[in-house]
Amino acid sequence: MNNNEELIQTFYDAFARLDYATMQNCYADDPIFNDPVFGILQGDEAGAMWEMLCKNAKDFSLHADKIEVDGEYGTCNWTATYTFSKTGRIVVNKVKAHMRIENGKITEHTDEFDIYKWSRQALGLPGILLGWSGYLKNKIRYDAKQKLQRFINDKR
């Protein structure tokens, strides 16, 4: 296993333990993160997102595998199972992570997953009926970013 593979493994091992501090330490000083729920986050927002998710996790488990690295780029698959706090519904989210690693730290991180599938699980009927729509996708992102901003403000 090379250093970049070890970094990705360390990141997801920490996530499985809900160890956000170790996850944050895997990032460079000004990382860029992107996923269908939070959209684009930069700098401290990315680390704060992981801290918020770890601190609020309920019935959480995570499995990561298929780590592949080609130079400074790495990918892996991970699956998180948890209770979505807003609705109390169980979610099994299958994610493909794409990372760029420079000088032993993650500089760019994109998680891709099916937001419609996620919304059906997390939101139930509203997700089934509207999870495909731009309206609900934008509302999900808006709500997630608002929650993250409140979390960051409360830490100050």
C-alpha cells in the first residue's frame, strides 16, 4: 500500500470510528469538497461538515473498499448506514469518492451518489415524489448548508 492509499484508508477508518479530528487532519489547509447534498465547500467548511456529521451520527456504520490510486488521484467506494436525524429513517448511502492528494494531504474531495435514491430513503414520500426534481435537490442543499453554517457559528 503506498502513502496515498494509506491516507485514504486512514480517512475512512477514522470516519468509521466517527473520529472527525483525524479526518480533518487528512485534509490540506484549504481543501475543496463537493457532494450532492452540501455542494461545494472550501477550507474549514469541509472539516466542519465532517465534525457535524460525526457528532450527530445515529446508528452509524461505514464500510470502505476498492481503494485505487493513480499518481496524485485516488478513488474508493464507501457505504454508510445511519438514521437520518430529521426523519428518523434508515439510510444506506453508497458513495464513490474521488480525491486529489498533494504532499500527503487531500486537496480536493468529491463524493458522488444518487441523490434521488438518497432522498427516497432519507425523506420518504417527499423524496419519492420530488427527489428527482431540481426544487427538492436545491432545498436539500440549502437546508444542509444552513445547518452547517449554524454549526460553525455555534462553535465560535
